[in-house]
Amino acid sequence: MRDIDLYQMLLGLTPPWQVTAVDVTKPVPPSRLGEITVQVEYPAGQLLHCPKCEAVVPRHDSRPRRWRYLNTMQWKTFVLAEVPRTDCPDHGVLQLGVPWAEDRSRFTAMFEAFAVDVLMAVRSKVQAESLTALSWDQVDRIMDRAVARGLDRRQIENLRYLGLDEKNFGKGHDYVSVLCDLDGKRVLDVIPERKKAAAVGLLGSIPVAQREKVQAIAMDMWELFMKAAEATLPRTEIVHDKFHIARELTKAVDLVRRQEHRELKGGGDSNTLKHTKYIFLHCCPVRSIA
């Protein structure tokens, strides 16, 4: 099989797009990766369709563009193409879409899918940089496009159980409020701060018709979150998670223990509850519900 036929197949190209050449740049110095450039062409004689209205329109001009593709063995691979621009009387000059990449992306769809898999497998963007040989900004843009695609496909019908929580990030008391679909095990939205207005904004982003179908919302005992849920989901049951319930009950048990210890000491009995803190806080049945 010829190299141009191989990359025609790997890229999944169908006419009129066709691979016309494969150029190899050897690594210099040897420690660097070599590069393969796959040249793709849209023949000049082919009809063009406006990307918006699909009408047959004349060619305005062509612009060279380059995309990062999945490595071929250990060699970096790029796709290079002169992409036609159409001249539509209704929509003006527009660039033709290419089948191997999204609009305004410098990476093929397959490379972006690989980068997203890496991001999901590692703990930070810095690790993703090393594994993909990209810059921090490039990794960030790929992640932003992946999130946008997910939001476009997201369906929020039939929500039954929601989760509302805050998450601290960075230094100091910087918080975001997070709304989750507990059935679907997915994040629905994130908004800065953990104030009532932030929670109301999150819950208010759900259409009214869907909000009426929500049966319960789980959260901690943060008063502002509870008020926000009461304001936006008046018919929905508020459920507190087991961890926070156990923590509050444990605090109450310890408060009673200390109070009774003080009373006993005041009556001359300093030994009955002495050294019992561990027993009450760690062996108390309350902790078994957490």
C-alpha cells in the first residue's frame, strides 16, 4: 500500500478530499521527534457548497491550514491542506469545513479525543502537557471544546435527584457551587461562590417544567443552600447527606459529654467521664451511619 493510500484510509477521507503527498522531516538533532506532514487537497474543479445554506457557490480563494494529528509511531504527524473559502451571495465569504477537525481547531478530531482521554486519566493539566507534548494553553483549549460539546449534547429531561455542594479551590476561601445529577452521576453546572444567589442561579438554570419533576435535592446543612432550594424548588424534599448528619450528632454527643463532665467534677467526681472522649467520639453508634 502506498503512503498516500494509507493516510487516506487512516484519515477516513472520501472524495473530493484526497491525500496528495506525504512529506517526512527527519529529527535534527536526533533527540527530537521527526515530523510527518500529510498534504490533503480539495480539487479545484469540484463544486463547493455554502457551509450555512448548502447552496452551490463559487470559490473565493483558498487558505493554508495545519492540524496536529495522532503520532505515526513516535513521529509527530500533521495534516496540511489548502482549505477553500466559498463566496455565498447570502452569507458572504466562509471557509469550507473539513471532515477531520472542528471549526477553528488546530487539532484533528482524533487527536482531541486522545487528549481528552489523557486529561481524564491524569490529575492535572501539567501532566497532560507532558503526555501530549502540548502547551498548557493548547491543553486548556482542547478541554474547553470538549466541555462545549458535552453541553451541546446534554439532556436534562427526567431529572429526579439533584446534589448541591460547594468546593474550595486555590488558596484561601475561594469557593464554587456545584449542581449534580445524582442519577446520571454528572455535573450539570458550576458557578463561582457559595452564596444564596449562586445556588439560586444554578437551580434557576433548570427549566421550570423540569424543576417540578425533581423529587429530592441532597446537600449539606449550609443554610443559604437550603434557602435557595426552598425558593426555587418549593415542592422538592431536601435531604442532608449522612456525613454531615453524623458530624452534627457527634458534635452534640461531645457537647453533652463535656457538660456532664464539668457537672460531675463540680460535685467532686472527676473520674467517671475522665478519658472517655475517644469512646464517645469514635465508638459511638452515631458514627455507624456515616
